[in-house]
Amino acid sequence: MASNVEAPERWYLALLGFAEHFRTSSPPKIRLCVHCLQAVFQFKPPQRIEARTHLQLGSVLYHHTKNSELARSHLEKAWYISQQVPQFEDVKFEAASILSELFCQQNLVDSAKPLLRKAIQISQQTPYWHCRLLFQLAQLHTLEKDLVSACDLLGVGAEYARVVGSEYTRALFLLSKGMLLLMERKLGEVHPLLTLCGTIVENWQGNPIQKESLRVFFLVLQVTHYLDAGQVKSVKPCLKQLQQCIQTISTLHDDEILPSNPADLFHWLPKEHMCVLVYLVTVMHSMQAGYLEKAQKYTDKALMQLEKLKMLDCSPILSTFQVILLEHIIMCRLVTGHKATALQEISQVCQLCQQSPRLFTNHAAQLHTLLGLYCISVNCMDNAEAQFTTALRLTTHQELWTYIVTNLASVYIREGNRHQELYSLLERINPDHNFPVSSHCLRAAAFYIRGLLSFFQGRYNEAKRFLRETLKMSNAEDLNRLTACSLVLLGHIFYVLGNHRESNNMVVPAMQLASKIPDMSVQLWSSALLKDLNKALGNTMDAHEAAQMHQNFSQQLLQDHIAACSLPEHNLISWTDGPPPVQIQAQNGPTTSLASLL
């Protein structure tokens, strides 16, 4: 009798062993693995073995083949049979989890949601699976841009984790909710939530790596919150803490000891991914503050690490990190006078977006914004307008919308004949009242745009008022690039008014700051003013030196301009609809003239 009971176990374990051997072979022999698992059904196995085998087959077919219909059939059978078997939680909920993933992959979100809801409903006695399924459904709602439902689910998860005594997972749920509230700009709810998270994280005593990873999550949210608000100076203490925290994590060894509470069996990100994320927020800070060489250094480090990680890991978050890093470094290149390199990196972002429709959906507006900035740098104002208009159509993000409108206004100012459109735009970004976002940086930029318009219209006193407001705001938060631009424009105004001493007091520090950034356009502008100023003041030697500087900057910018416009990628400036073009045809030489600043 005993041998009859053990017999199915022996043949099942033998077939399972063969299947696993073929699955883990190098390269994997998936067909043979599937044959071994299918052979299990020939023995008319008991329900437990039947359900588990359907799950294994469904999982192998889903992860290693394109036969999604067969994978779905096996997973559905695993889910159905496992519900009839008592105390079979792992098979039951893993089947539900993978099956809902497969539904999402097939764009059957309306099939995935009820499946996850039912699994959540019947998993309350299984803390690990209950929390995991709540995270999964919240993520599904987030991908659908239904952040309210996602936040509700994360709140439910936080309360459940508290009840089952898992402060660690409670913190993960709350931090995830905080991240979504930041995305929704519900800042009134973010502050008390982050305060609570800070207390939970500091009080939690557990695995050191888990504790530090919670601190990294918490600090990343704080840093991005400050950066979204354009508070570059205020963020420095938080950023320093974050950088120290990631250094601590890199020295800690992963403990193999499993947590005693099954609800604690989660981690936010692998520490290698956290390192890239910290580099990324450091680049964002350096870019906003105008420390462009520092931004370049950290971008290089992050991209190098990303390349290594992508060889071993195909996680979509790595491509997202790569795109965001490239977006920031492209802006740096345009400021530092490396347009040709910027254009090639824009093309690289296009290629990454071609590989992932979701990545393109999330970054299309940013891509057209970057092309708009490139068009300004090569004086293609009609194309710049078309790119910014496309970007505005594609974004719902208020800060990005405001940034695009500010740049589009600068295009209309330079064109000089778009008064109606310009005034319509400026009404929507009036920094004196009802400014659309809370960003300190964008509001300071809006004052600068007003100053620039007043300068072009010859209303110099009004221009000085706006520019002094920009200076006050940019000095308060170390916005170096805005400071340099405001100083040189004020210097230009004083020069036009014949106040050469005051002009010199503005242009000299503008030149020093622009050299430190380094901002090629402001250096070109400042050197032209210094040449004329010194000539007017009778400083022949200084005038000659400034003229030589101006000549050098002009040559560098002209050579870079010709190089950029000669690239086949330059034709991207005409792309305003649909996915990025797959191939970019070369064109015969540059078709634009060197941008004049004024």
C-alpha cells in the first residue's frame, strides 16, 4: 500500500528534475522542459500535482516562449483547480499573479482586475501574497493613470501591514503612496504622509539593508519633491543624506536570513538600481543648479553602471533611468555648446523609445521638447514652434507644460511678429498672480521671459523690475544659469542706457558665472558686451582681449552648428507626429544660419 502511494511521487519528482535540468541548461532547452512537464498528465496525477504542473507549464511558456494562449490555458487551469485544494496558497496566488500579468501583456486589463481583486479577497490569511497582490493591482491602476484607485489600494495595504505587525512593509506601502501623491501634485497630503514615513523608517529595527533601502526611498521622494518645487539650495542637506545613505548600503552585505514575518519578504529596488537612481537625482540637481560639469560627471558614471546592469538584467526601469539621464545631459550639451552630441543623444532616446511603446508614451512630450530646444540652438524657429506645440499636445504634466510654454514664449519674442500668440501665452504663465505651478525655478524663469520681452520693446525700467525679481529668486535658490542670464541682460540694458559703469558691474560677474557653468551662449553675449563696454571706457587692451574671446566663442559655436546641421539626425526637427522615425536620411549640408542671441 505504502509503495503504491509513493509511486506517483517518484515519477513526478523524476519528470520535474528532468524539466528543471532542461530549463536551466545553457542555452535553455525549453521544448524538452515542456515535454517533461506535459508527460506528468499521462499519469492522471492527484489535484495538487495537476494544479502545480499547470502552473509550472504556464510560467515556463509565459516567460520563455511567445505561445501566450497556451500559457494562459495552463495558468487558468492552475487557478481553477488550486481553489478546490485546501491549504494550497502558493500555487493558487502565484497562478493568479502570473495570469494577471499575462492579461495585461495582452491588453486585457479588464480581465486582470477582477482576477486580482478575487485573489486579494481570498488571500487575507496569507500576508505575503495579500501584500504582493495589493502592490500588483496598485501598479496596474498606476499604469492606467488611475492614481486615485492606486493610492486607495496602497492605503489598504499599509493598514493591513500594520495589523499583521509589519512596519517595514507598511512603510513600503506608504512611501509608494507618497510617490503617487507627488505625481498627482497633492502636496497637502504628501507632507503629513512623508512625516509619518520618516518616523516609521527611523524607528524600525530590522535587517540593515532593508532599513537603509527604506531611507533611500524616503530621501529620494524628499529630494524629488524639492527639485519639482525648483528649490535647488534647500534640497542640499537631503541630497547629502541620500548620497551618504547609498554609500552605507554599498558597504553592507546581503543577509541570507529570511524575515520572521512573511509580510516583510519584499524589497523596494536592488541596491545596484538604487545607486543609479541616486546618480540620477544628483544629475537632476546639478542640472537645475547650473553645475553642468558635475552633471556630466555623474551622468557618465550612471550610464556606465547602467550598461553593465543591462547585460544581466532586462528590467524596464533601467531603460527609464537611461532615458531620464539622457534627457538631462542633452539639455547640458545644448547649454555648453555641444549641439552635435546633443542631437546624437536625442536620436539615442528615439531608439530606446522605439523598443518600448510604454517608454515612448511616457517620454514623447519630453523628446519633442528637447528637439524644440535643439531647434532654438540652431535658429530653426519655425521647427522649434512645431516641436513645442507637439509637446504641449502630448503632456498632462503641469511643470513640463509650464516649461514648454516658457520656451515657446522665447521663440515668439525672437520672431518679433507673433504678438497675439505671445500675449496669450504670457497670460497663462504670469509670475505676478495665478502662476500655474509651485516651482520656484519656473516662476523665476517666467519673470526673466517678461524682462526679455520688455527689453525688446524698449521698456527698460519695466525690464529691470522683472530681471531684479528673477535675480532675487535665483540667488535665493542658487539657480546659477538664470542668475547669469539675468545679469548679462541687465548689463545690456544699462549699456543701451549709457550707464557703462553699472553695465560693467553686471557683465563681469555674468561672464565669471557663465564660465563656471559653462554656458557658451551667455559667454558669447557677455564677451560681445565687454568688448563694446571696454571700447566705450577707453580700455583698449581689455577691449582687444574681449574681442578675441568673442571671436573664439563664435568660432566654436559656428563649427558645432555646422557639424550638428550636417548630421542625418538633424532631420528629426521635422518629425512632429507618430512614433520616432526608424531611419533618418542624410541631407546635403546645413540649412540654417548661426543663431544670433539678440
